Amino acid sequence: MSGNRPASLDSLTGLDTAPLYASVALDVQIRDLKDRLFTYKVPEHFKDDAFVGAQVLVPFGAQGLVAGYVVSLTYTPESYGDGKVNFKEISDILVPEPAFDSNYVGLLHWIADFYLCNISDVIQAAIPSIAAPKTKRVITLNEVAFTIVPFEMQPYYKDKAARAVIEVLKESKSGVLAVSAAKQRFQKKIKQTQGQFFRALTLLRQENVVTISTETEAGTQPKTQRCVAVGMSEPKTTRQKEVVAVLNRAGGQMPLKQLLEEAKTTHGTVKKLEEDGIVFVIEEELVRDPMASVETVETKARGAITLTDQQEKVFATLKQSLEDCFDGNIRLVERDPAKPGASLKSANSQPWLLHGVTGSGKTEIYIRLMEECLEHGRTALLLVPEISLTPQLSRLLKTRFGGSVAVWHSALSPGERYDTWRRIKSGDVKVLLGARSAILVHMPDLGLIILDEEHDGSYKQSSPAPRYHAREIAEERAEREGALLLLGSATPDVGTYKRAIAEGKILELPERVFKQALPAVNIVDMRQEFSEGNRSIFSNVLAGAVQERLNANEQIILLINRRGYANHVFCRGCGFVVRCKNCSVSMVYHQKLNQSEGYMACHHCAYTLNGLKLCPSCKGPFIKQYGLGTQRVEEEVLERFPDAKVIRLDSDVAQTKGAHERLLSKFASGEADVLIGTQMVAKGLDIERVTLVGVLAADAAFNMPDYRSMERGFQLLTQVSGRAGRGKHPGSVIFQSYNVDMPVIAWAQTHNYKSFAGSELESRELFEYPPFSQIIRVVVAGVDPVATESACERLAEEIGHQLEETIGLSDVKILGPAPCIIERLRNKFRFHLIIKNLAGEEGRKLIGGFLRAKRMPPDLQMAVDVGALDLL
């Protein structure tokens, strides 16, 4: 742990009595705090327990004791003013075991700086909340508030804010509330700021009207079970010998519960055996490992798997690059000194791009690189964009790496997350498989980072802060840790592709492993189908192809990238559309399982309504559900093909833990003929019997109001096409479209990524979109639309003036303000600025510096998204 303490603590003498100071990142949300660090003195009795990464309790103004993390330690704190500073002391060290080390602090600061967010937001995202004790500050209304008569005559009661605090506390059942709850009720009762709340709280505490205390609740703890083991004394009676015999058959130790069942004995008997020394009872940790239930798969040993010539060439290049990282053959240079957490970086640390068609064997390359990495004593991190992709990879990785594999994603239980985090910290985990958030996990000795399906938008977090992109953090981590970064995709992000071509860091796998042809793609014009009288959601071509595959006992995947039954509900009599009361979007109709009536839901705020029979506007009975979702497709498939076994996979049916895996396992094992789903079914599935893929609305993705709509649509069509024909039988794909003349559909039909990328990059350059600029989106939200729009207009003017005086508006272009596409969300009106930064890092720093210093009125919120993908 010496790396987490100042060098002087371990290497210098004569400083045993010198005061030690800690810089602390506070774990609180305060509008004006931003990412400031606060210096506290470490009391003598805590010196041995003070480490970088330790969670502490510190005094902080009117808020009393608040939690925070130590991010640095020093004997020479910064001077302020005349240098005479009376530093407050750390009140308690909640967890002396560090949550991160001093090297990792630099990365956390970089994330906060680059994405324009608070360091506390980054720490909360990077460190599992279950890993530390929970602190809660509580306000108690003292007896004086009930006994002084007349209470209303007291001076402090004349203060409006103080009176509101007292009323809020009296309205609670016990006169006790958490500070956060009291603050929320205070702001609802009277429209005053957070600062006024804390000033009133300080006044009342000084007058002994309230008491503020800090309660600490233990975080998630290790799970233990009582076990019984054979002791030193010999059993005497027949019954004792029978119990010991059961233990011996189990290897001399087994869980108490299991022993009671198998030996058909009682707690009393076991207690007597323990008293006689025949057995002893111990508490043993029971590790909650989500991989424990993962079954290994039958596969050839590494030596028995023969790589294709193309795979051999790719692997040899990447292996050499990996060895260069580990052997120090890559020259290290100084980073920009002005960059937070400045340190050494690799002079040749650009990521490799592995561009391989679907089924080309990228996964085997990944695994072999991991094996090489582990042989050098380093660890590996494999990221996938969707949780649904982890089950198949989990089985494969466990088969190859055994118990050294762990998974990390949002579906883990608190106990599983806690135990996995501890295993990672201890070095027990050598290979970590995870979704986006895994890039923030502090893995010791990280030597290899792989982003599979690197193009996927799921790698970008749009809300809440930090609004990071896993690929960008992966690049930064690879630089800092001397690790190899590999990006893999059949349809790379065009920015990644352009950069890889320019830097000569692209590797190609243009053929499938077993030389299977890529599936033939047929485009069906649904306008022609309509003109011929076909009103079904299935074209005659697709319906016939489905029937053929069912007759041949082959499997089908149908893609419709919208969950629910219908896009919206409207009245054919007056045109009324059912819209969410909180958001400016239409409600999506959902059919209840095995029921004739459904309900409507907002997919943004979760507001729901029962199904309607009469129009709320004209009272007419002309309500109709319009549009297409996965539920309706499922209904139509069952009506048209009654003998087909159907599975639907979307976020509605996959809400329970393990649902993804169970449904996909059923389909992979042949228990269903047709898989209907959203984009979940477009990635990662490698099922031999799938020979047909049908895309019911191929042009839907291209109609989104987003500069990336063409790219996302092409990627979705190409990826889902790759699910067909991966086994012995050739595959085919059918695109149904109302706009068959779009070039992008033709490129997806011929799997022609290079033509698509060339055209898309030309368009992006013409309109100055990424990768030829950086998009910084600023959203201003508030309950008053006029005030919100005015604030956004002023913000645009201020940014414009700031930039005009520095780098000029030709290098940074501001679009807006304009209403967001979803103008009202969760009862707040939203206006945004789209800033195109063509000035690179200089432009980002200038824009970021201005936005960090900007203070919004208390009734408005400002959110900044650097590298924004979501423009809704």
C-alpha cells in the first residue's frame, strides 16, 4: 500500500511528528462546488490508516459531517491568503482500505476534466456504492420546539426559511428527517434556494431548535455460512460416528445446513459434538459469483483450433504489438503538463482496429491475445455493448480461463457486485468481461483492453454525469497503463475507421472462418406489395421464406427495432393523439400478456395509462393503435404460422435477472423456431440453424433526426444480416422497405462497408460533423419554457463573445438555441445548443473553462455532453 501514501511517509525520517494533510473529494452534490478538492488535517491517531482512496467523514459547513474520498496526501498543503490557515480535521476514516490508488486518481481527474463534470460524479460512477458504508445526515426537531410558548414569538421563527424548516419537520411523524428529504420538502413548500435552506438550518441549530447528526450504515458485507469440520477427538457413539462419516465423505468439511439434511441430525447434536471436540463449527465466506452457474462449453483446446491464414496474420501482428507494450519497446514521452493527472504516455499508443466481417473469427483472436496477456502476468478487459452479449462470451471465457474470469454489468445483484469488486482488487480476477461501466473498474496490472462491436452507441453514457464514452476512456487508460487497445467490429464507427486508415493501424478479416458465403440479401418494395393488395406486415416474399424455413426445421430471426405493440394511439374521428402528460411524446401501446386489453406507456418517464375505448377529446369510439412493435409482430407470426414456436426478446420481457440468457439459450437449443426482437438480436448471436433474417422496416432507422442515422441504420442492417448462414446451410436476408432506392440500403445489401464509409465521411466533412469536429451539446432545462429559452439564448451569446475574443467563431460554430427534439421531458422544458468544435483540444478547453465557471439560476439545470451522440 505504500504507493498510496506520500513518499515521505515511507522513505524519509524525522517527519513522524509533522502534520499530515489530505485532499478530499466530497461525496455531495452542491451546485457551486463543481470539482473542488478540500484540504483537511489528518489527526495523529489516524495517520496509520490514512491512504489515498480511503473513505472519510469530514466537517463541511452547515451540512455537518459529509463523506468523501482521500485523493492525495502531503506534508505541505497549499497556502491560502497570508498562509495562516486553521485546517479542520478528518472526523473519521470509514474504510481505511483504499478504494483506488494514487495512479488511478489521475485517470479520475482526466475524466472529470474532459467530460466537464464533478470529480464526485466520477468517483461515484467508478466505485460501486455497495463497496462503502452509507452515511446519512439526519435533522431532529428538539423538544424546545414543542415546549416554548408562545413559540411563534421567538426571533428565529420570524425568518421565513427557518419557519418553513420547522414546519417541514413537524409534518413528519417523528420530527426527524434526513437532510436530503427535508431539503426537498422545504423547496416544495417555499420557492427558495438550497443555500437559504442551509442558512436556516444553521440558525436553528445555533438556537438549539434542531440537532444534526450523522448516521453511518454498513455497506454490503461479505456473505458467510456456517460450516462443520472434523475435529481432533474421536467419535464414540454410533450416532456420532455416522455424523463424522458424512463429513469424511464430503472431504472433512461441509455447510451446516447440508450436514443437518444428509446426516439427518439436529443443531443440538452438532453443538454437543463441538463441545466434545469431535467437530468444530466455523464461519466461511460464501462468494457470490455470477459465473458460478455458467456452464462451460465443449470446445477444442487451443492447440487443436487452427487459425485461418488471415487470422494467423492478424494475430501475429497483434501479438507483437502486445509484446512491445510489455517489453517497453514503445517509447514513453511526457504528457501535456497542463493535462490533469499528467504522467508518461506511450508515443505509439494508438488503438488497433480489427475490421472483420460477421463470423470471421474475431473472438478467437481476442481470446488468444488474452492468453498471451496473462502469460506476461497482466490482466485483460473485454467490453461488449450489451448485457445480452455476455452469456455466450461468459461460457466461452470460463471454458478457456476457468475461475479467473468475472463479469461486470448493471444486472449484478449488490452482493455479486461487492464480491466481484473485492476479487478484482485482490488480483484474483485476470479476465474481466463487462458492459460500458467496466471501463471504470480499477483492474490491477491491466495489459489488454478490447472493445467488441466498438461502433455501438451503447458505449456512450448520455445521462447522468459523467457523460463518458468507453472508447475514449479506454484510449486514455491504455496510454497510462502501457496496455494494448484493440477495437473490433464488422461495421466500425466511421471516425475510428478514418483514423485507423490514416495511422496504418487497421487489420482486416474479409472472410468467414469456414469460408461460408455472406448471406444473400433481397430487398422488397413494400409500396409494390401495398399496390397489389397486401395489407399484412409481411411481404409475400418474407412470408414464403419463413414458411420454407419452418418446413425445413431451420430457424428465423425477425427484427423490428421498436418494443411494444403500436407506436401511438389516435382517434380516427378527430385526430387526437394520446400523449404523455410529462413529456412531449406520444404514448406507446402495450398489450398485456394473455389479455385483450392493454395499456399505454411513456418510454421516457414510465408514465402509464389504461387502454382507451372512447376518445378523450371527441368522446367517439374511433380509437386505433397505429404502428408496429415487437408485440404486434409476435401476434401476427402466431396467427399466420400457428405451429411455430416463438420467442420475443426486448427490454419488456427481459426485465428479470437472467431473462436474456434464458430466452437466448432456449432459442439456441432449438426450443423455438422464430426469434423476434429489437436491436438485441442483431449482435453476438452465433446459432448454426439460423438461415433466415427478416427486417420488417429496414428504412425506419434512417428517418431519425440525427446526423448519425445513416451510419446507425447501415450498422444495424449489416449486423443483423450477419446472424444468418453461420452454419452448414447458406443464409438469406430480406429487407422490407418503403424507400428501396436509398444507396445506404444497397450498400447494406452487398455488405459494402467501404463504399458506405467513403460516402458518409464525405457528407460529414461537408457539414462539419464528427470526425471532422467535436460535438458539445449543452441542454438547459426548467419548468418555465420562456425563462429556460431566454437563459439558453444568453448562454449562446456569452459563449460566442468568449470564443470570438480567443480563437474565433470560424473554428467553433454554435447552432441554436433551439427546442430539443423532445422539448418537454419529465415536466421540464428543454432547449439546447449544439457546438461544433473544429479547434480540437484548444477549443474544448476554452469551451469547457467557460461552462465550468457558468452559474445558472437555481430553478434551471444545465447539462453538458462532450462528444454527444444523443441529440434528442
